[in-house]
Amino acid sequence: MNKKVNLMANGVNISFSGNVKKQNIVTMVENCQTGQCECMSDATKKKIEGMEVTGKDGEVSLALSGNISKEEIEVALAKSKVINS
């Protein structure tokens, strides 16, 4: 799976390509929203105002809105058990 993180005007966009299932990204977002993940600090979670998953298997995008940095999200992605298993 390939991951590309881009800083946007209102947050961060993550593009997943290759061997990626949309449902896995949806699961990752749901875990984050319900506090079932440990991939990012509570301080970072509080900065995220919204999360939106789009695309299809093999080509999925995750848009995170809020005052978050590209680096914070790259660290969280590296720790995610859902996409790194």
C-alpha cells in the first residue's frame, strides 16, 4: 500500500493506493472517532474537526479538516494497526 500525505488549506489529505480496501480506511476512521485507536495523541485528535473517506478499493482518499500538520498525520499513520497489519 502506498500512502501520500498532502497539506491542504483546511487540513490534510491522505491518498492510499495499491493494495488498499476502502472498508479498512473507514474502520480506521471509526476507531479514531470512538477513541479505540492509539495512533495519535489526544492533542492531535482534538485538532481534527472532520474526517471524510472517498474513493474505492485500490484508490482511497481520507480528508482530515482542522489545524493539523502533515507531520502529525504521518506519525499517526506509521502507528496505525489497521493499515500496517
